[in-house]
Amino acid sequence: MSTDNAEIVPQEDMPRRLDRRGFASRLGLFLFRSREASIAIAGIVLVLYFQTTAPAFLSPGNIANLAGYAATTSIIAAGEVMVLISGEVDLSAGQVYALSPFVMFYAQQAGIPFVLAIIIGLIPAALIGLITGLITVGLEIPSFITTLGTLFLINGVTLTISGGFPVQPNPGPVIAGIFGGNAYSQIIWALAIMLIFQFILVKTRWGMHTIATGGNLNGAKEVGIKTGWVKIGNFVLCSLLGGLAGILDSFRIGSIDPLAGGTDIMFMAIASAVIGGTLLTGGSGTIVGALLGAAVLGILKDGFTLSGVSAYTFDMILGAAILITMLINVRLSRLRAAGGKR
Amino acid sequence: MSEEMLRTEHISKSFGRVTALKDTSIHLDKGEVLGLLGDNGAGKSTLLKILTGFHQPSGGKIFFQGKEQVLKSVGYARSLGIEPVYQDLALINELSVYRNMFLKRELMFGGFLRILDDGAMRKQAKEKLKLMGVNIPSVDVEISKLSGGQRQAIAVARSVYANAKVLLLDEPLAAMGVKESTMILDVIGRLKEKGDVSVIIVAHNYAQVFDFCDRINLLQNGEITFNQKTSETSVEELTSLVVSEYRLARGRGPTV
């Protein structure tokens, strides 16, 4: 039992003690403290490795290809991070990714201007988030089950309204250029969304209540936080980002496919969040980390393709990478906790 | 006669067939520290949860500052100034000390964006904790880095800061070492000196809190069986009372 902790050593002592050491150990401490930094380092190492094995890796064409892929994943991952921090999970974001562009397309076909059609495409996304949240919170069903159900439901809806065939949107160069029609536009969207959501998470009351809800649900309720609405709100945000990612991708790819996205992109987004340092148990996470996680996954996937490694091997390596990251995360957070107490 | 803060009259509460409280009447004056003692299962937690608005009583009346009140929700009880400090403390491990102090009472700017004013919250939290004599390394550390006593002190400080008129402390010394208990009792002592907050301490270990209470109520089997000023009783008397009750119950057993 911790009986003599009433006057524990002030925390400020730790960096002071370390200041006497050299630059290297201070850098080590920074990397140890910051989850984001360690992932960024991993990303840089991977880039260097792939550049030596496949010189085309850093060519403009490949960078655009890689960035386009990572950007979309990171946008969905930002939403998943919010939901995961609040203590839930959204498995249906990848299906919303497929549905929203179709709704947008049909709205535009009906004569609605493109910008307005994009907004109309996002309405079902928001509604799906709202309904998922209401079912999860209201009926106290684990979100894993709720969103597993909506995953199939939405997929069926998308296949039905599309008849199973892809369609081609014709937005014109301006609209396409603004809404993700090229890799640079997608990168700007991804970075802007990362900044906005990181700000929401660390500097606003919404972010603080989200952390409180996932960190200590009963405690948050006891102080009067409406934890149900916090969860529902984050489901809506996640769903909206799923829909937005789908719409942006439809302009980049130039085609809307009813089978695009799905569980593949959803699991990639969750993997990005987890590799980036977000806990599946709630209460803790980072949007910046999720973007870096998506970048690392993109680099891995793209690098292996360029070096001629087959897709089967990629999945094995991805699986191993997730397991190793989880192990390191668990070890690191234990070490961090111990370091703080000493 | 000092000003009355809180009074219950003939409060009862049953959960299905189980009767947790039979007929409980207590009162609390302004600035008074009342020790609500009793064994495990005596009904202490039930009474506390009725006072916080968490449970609704099956019968009886509650008066706050002389006015009859129905404590219909935790939020309503809190709006009156009844602030509970739960056993689980309702602190968020992942948030800093000052953010926990302002949880649900955040200082913000930026209109609908609700941006947190961390600077102001940090400063006020520091001042308040210093005033209450709570000693922690920094208000920026996460709650998870603090000891049990420090956490308890922060939970108490948070409630006091919320302009509590009546503070309900549920087993504040449970699972705490000597040094930590002293820290909490110091904080309570300081509150008592100021005299603008009334306190109910719920505890099963009465020896620990005895000196800090003005009055002792003993709750046994859902009834108040003892009500004395601390100056007119002693730990020994309480012990013999509890023991004789226990013997009585045991002696009664086979004959009934």
C-alpha cells in the first residue's frame, strides 16, 4: 500500500536530473514520452529503406499515389480516434464511405449543384452516426454489435440503390480540384482535418468530456457530464468523416464504386489509430498519431508493392506490425507510469 | 441556536423486499461536522445516495435550509449546494489535476467553440489548492500520477470550490495510510475552522474520524440508534454500544 506518498518527489525533479545527461539521453526521453515522435521516426526509417530498395519510391507520381491513400485513411482514422477515446468503436465507417458518394451522385444527377450535392451526400452519414449512437447509448448495446449490424445494413443499401454498378461523377476541374480530385488537395484536407480534430480533442470542452467519458464513465456521469450525448456526438463526427472521405476519394479516383472502402478501409483506419497510440479501452488517444499511423501503413503497403512483395506478404507484415506496436504501446505506457511515480 | 442546513424526517427506503432504511431522521447545522457511523450494510450508503438525489426515498421528508425539498436528481441536489465526494472520487485519470478541478465547470472562451481557458483554470486551481493546504507537485500532472490521499484531497477541494454548502464525504479514509489520512483530515479541519461548509462524514471506522466530528450519529439496521455531541461521548462508549448491539443480535438469534 502506498502509505508514504503524501509528499512524493516533485515531478519537476525528473527532467532536472536528466539535464545533467547529454543531448542523446534527452532526445531518448522525448521519444520515450511522445508516442507521435516514435511513429514519425518509424515512418522516416521505412521511407529510407524503401528508397534504397526501390528508387522510384520518392518519385512525384508515387508520392501522390501514397499520399492519396494515406490521406483518406487518416480522415476516417480521425473520427475513429474520437469514438475510441469515448470508449466505443465504429465498424460501419467504411460502409458510409461507400454510401455518401452515391447519394451525392444521385442528388447531382437530379439537377442539384455539386457543392450542395456534396452536403446532401453527407446528410445520410450524419444520420447513420446519430442512429448508431442512439441505439448504442439508448439500448445499452455494445457499439461493436450495433455497428456490426449497421455495417451490413448500409452495405446492402448502397448495393441496392446503385444496382451494384459503379458510376462516374463529372464535377469539372474546379470542384474536383477543391474536393480531393488530386493528391495535394487530399493532403490539404487530411492535414486540415487533423489540425481541427486535434484542437477539438486537446483544447475544447468537447474533447475534454470525450476523454472523461472514455476514461471514467461513472465518474463522468457523477460530475454531470451527459456521457450519452458525448458518445452520440462522436459517432456522428466519425460517420461524417467516413462520408467525406468517400466523397473526396470519388473525385480522386474518378469513379464511385459500391464495393469501395468497406471493412478494408475501416480496419485500416482503426489500425492507424491504434498504431498512432490510441487505446482501444478508451480515455486516451491522439489524432496526430493516427495520421502518422495512416502514413506508416501507406508507406508499408506502397513500399512493398514497389519492391515486388506480394499482397499476401503485406497482410502478414501488417498483422505483425499491429501486434508489435500494441506490445510496445503497452510496455511503454507501463514504463511511463512507473517513470512518473519514481 | 445555530442555523439549520439539512434535516431528514422519517426517511425510509426499500429495494424490492429489502429494507435498507426504516425510519431515519438526521439534522445538520451550519458549519457542523456530523459523523455518520455504522457497520457495513447499516444503510449509510443508501442514506447518502438519497441526500445526493441519486436514490428517491420510499417515504419521509427532506428539508434544506428550512424548506422542504424533493431531491429529484443529482443535478438538482448539487444546484442547492449539496456536493457529494464519492468513494470512487469521480476523477478522470487521463486528465490533469486542474482540468479535473474544473470538470463540468470549465472556464471557456470562443463562444460556441467552447475553447478551454487553460491558463485561468490552472491559476485558480493552484490558488484554491494552496488555500486548502493540499500539497501536490503540480496542477499539470495527470491524476493517475497521484497517491490515493492526494486524489481524495483534490476531489474534496473540487467540491468545496463548487460552492458546496453541504459536503457529503463517503468513506474518505478508506484504504488510506496514516500520512494520507492526516492530509485529508487536515483539509477537513481547515474547512471546519472557516465554518461556512457543513460536512457529513460517512465512515465505518469511527476511531479515525471521531476527533474531527462535532456530533456522532450511529446508524444500525436502517435506524439512527445514537445521537450525541462528540464532547459528551467517547470512542469507548461507541465501541461498547456497537459491541453490545452485536451481542444482543447474536444472543437473540437462537431464541427467536
